[in-house]
Amino acid sequence: MLGRESIEIKTPEQVRLMRRAGLVVADIHAALRRAVRPGITTGELDAVSAGVIEAAGAGSNFLGYHGYPATACISVNDEVVHGIPGPRVLEEGDLVTFDCGAFITEAGVQWHGDAAFTTVVGSYRDDADELLDTTGQRALWEAIAAVARAAAGQGRGREQCLNVIGDAIEETVARTAAQEGREFGILQEYVGHGIGTAMHMPPDVLNYSVRRRGPRLRPGMVLAIEPMLTAGAPRVRELDDGWTVVTQDGSRSVQWEHTVAVMPGGVWVLTAPDGGAQGLEPFGLAPVTLD
């Protein structure tokens, strides 16, 4: 059902259905991690994604979405989001982001999962790439942990609301940049989103801090949290293909994303095979599941 802010609130059974979709996405990620190597093309990797979706009896929520021509967005180096797979050959040291999605259908209704990760082909070219990547992953889990604490009733006021996500991401990125003497940019044009019976739904999930609090986090909300960082300025432009977004200064970029269900007393990371146990453990938290 929909709440005051037109946010879709899921029942426990609906969250279970989304978990099924999330595990298909997790399987896509695992297959891509095994397949990525120097010399493979991004088109061949998209075929890996398509094969996992077909084997699961699921559907691709990327293929055909507003005309998008593939089952995964594969973005390389300065490509931040929405890179189209094709003949590009990956090289040693490339930073590659795989943004993947799938849906399952139950009683005629689609239930969606969406998640992304960045990896290096072979080994990092320099420490700056590794720091950028680890910062993106850390920012994602800081944000997920902030949602988990809110769901557990910790904190007051703003700490109970949606924009605690942007606060956590911006604070993590700023702290790391200051400690390491590096410049990082946080994309503002592209944000996370609600997810459920469609891939993109209200609310927008900002990756940066703003004055307003946003809606109060409550059980049944499911959010795609996805910080996107650059190693330079956050200014971007879209290529002539109408999809691929690149940094204007040519700096490299990363994206990390999970589909996260707000549960009574915590969160369930629907696109993580372990439900988020490993990512939450450093924060002294554990996933709240329906398994």
C-alpha cells in the first residue's frame, strides 16, 4: 500500500518476494565477479548477466527500460553510471561498475531488486583508485547502518528520517578525504530511490546532506541506496548515446548499491546473500530477516 508521501509500504510477504528478486541480483553479481578479467568485452559480461536471469526464471528490469538495450549497466573508469555494454575490451587496472537488476513475478505483480558494485580488473593502477573504491563501499554500509539504527529506535529527530542516508554518506566521504588528503566528488544529479512493484519509485534517496529531514523511516519501506563517487569534481555529462554518464574532468568513478528493507528493529539487505550480516557486523549490528 502507499503512505502519505506515496511511498510503497510492503507487507512481510511482499518483502519475502523482494528477497527472491534480490537473490537473483546477488547471483548476477557473483557470476560477473567470476567472469571479469582482462580481455573480456563488456558485451560478453552482459551476456553473463542475461544468462543468470534466464536460468532463474526471472526478468530483467533494465532491458528495454526507456529503451535501454542491455540487462546490466557496465561503466568503466570515468563512466559513472548507465554505461552500455558492447565491444569494449577491458584492460588490466580498469575500474568497472556493474549495476544490475532483476524482477520476479507473483500473481501478475512484479517485485524488483537492484544493486551495484565496483571492481578492479586485475589489480589497482594506484592507491588513489583503491581508496576511492573502498570509500564508496564504506559510505554505502555507513548509510545502511544509519537506517538500521533508526529502525531500531536509536537517535531522535533527524536520525529517524530518510535523509540520515545522505548525512552518513557525505560525512564518510568528507572524513576520508580530509584524512587522506584526497578530493572526492559525490554525484547529485543521480540518486537512490524507492523500489518494489517498480524499479524506480518514491522516495528519492539522496547521497548528500540537505537541510530537510525527509519522511520518517518505517517498517515496510524498501530503498535502493547507491552512493556514486568520483576521484575529482562531481560534474558530469551525458554522452551522445543518451545513456552513458561520464565525469567532465575525466576522473575515475565508483558506484555501490544495495536494496534495503526497513524492518521492525533493523534492516534486511535483500541483495546481499547473507542479508547484510558481514557489512553490518563492524557497526555492532545484525540483519533482521524473515528467514
